[in-house]
Amino acid sequence: SQTIHQWPATLVQPVGSPLSLECTVEGTSNPNLYWYRQAAGRGLQLLFYSVGIGQISSEVPQNLSASRPQDRQFILSSKKLLLSDSGFYLCAWSQGTEQYFGPGTRLTVT
Amino acid sequence: AQSVSQHNHHVILSEAASLELGCNYSYGGTVNLFWYVQYPGQHLQLLLKYFSGDPLVKGIKGFEAEFIKSKFSFNLRKPSVQWSDTAEYFCAVNAENTGFQKLVFGTGTRLLVSP
């Protein structure tokens, strides 16, 4: 069966520091991969999606970037964090009509 | 741009009460509709989905939702809630004209069921 992992589970980082969040999927190949963010009082906002290795599409302009170095690995990064980057980050995968979500990373930028 | 509105941000019910959570979307074309649920400490998971056919969709744990195209709505219902239904519920929409499954989510509704 397929599983999706995210780490770390929680992270506290100072403003201006770099960020790297990792997501990996097991038990499937060539999935579509997604990064979402949920800020306080808001719904889940799609940040990036990828349909294959090295193929990244950004949904909103922001301080973040994403990369897909391997088929089942999706990384969310920032060179310099802003306070507004705080939130709950979810990774998801799909191969059909349903998306499957990871456990998420709670990021607090101080 | 598509948007999804969930008007109830917090709902508190007693066990055995009936539940209806509202969801409205703004998109005039063909859509796929979803309700996701996140129980405390667990992953976001699919509760039910509508693609076509019978507009009354049944999901897991006794939940159902009705797609009313004329009202752009996809409300979630359960006749009798249980304490274990305490969770956050998200409505999501996918416009069929996108090349892959791109979901737009509502802001979520936190449901608290008191025993």
C-alpha cells in the first residue's frame, strides 16, 4: 500500500533563516505531487504541483520554491523565511481523481 | 478564479443531533466535488466525492452530501452525529477543465460533538 511521509513534524525557525521540508511517497510510481499551506483561519492553498521529475508549477508568487529531484520526493524550500511563511504545510500525492495527504509540518517563523 | 465558501467555521453539537455543513463554490462549468475530514492527530482523508450521476453521494461513517447544481452547493449531512465525528471538515472543488487534479479548498469547519 502507499504511504506518504513528511518531516519534520514541527519546526521553529527565525526570520531570514533557510527552510527545507521534505515529502516522500512509497508504494507508487510517477505520482502527481502537491504542496499546500494552511495559514490560520484560511483553507488549504495550493502552492506547487509536479507531474514528474524536475517539473514544478507554482500557483502563487511567494518566498518559497519547490523541487522534485526523484520520482517520489518533493522538497519545499526557502532561502530566507518571512514571518508570513508560518503555517501548516501539507504534501499530497495523486494518480487519479483522489489526493492523499501527508501528516503535515507545522512551521513557526519567529 | 474558483473559490469555495464554508460559512460555518465552528459548529458545536450534542451526540445524536443532526449535522449539515454548508459548502458553496463559484465555478460555472463541470466540477468534481469533495469533502475531506481531519480527525485530531490524523491525516486529512477523503470523506466522499461527487463526479457525476446521482447527486446524493454517500461516504464513509454515515456521511452523505447532496450536489445541487442550481445552487452551486455541496452540503455535507449526517442524521445523527457521534463524539468520534469531532474533526475539521473541508470542502474542495476541482474544475474538470484543468489538466490534472487541482483542488480548491474551503476554509474548513471545526465540528465539536459533546457526549
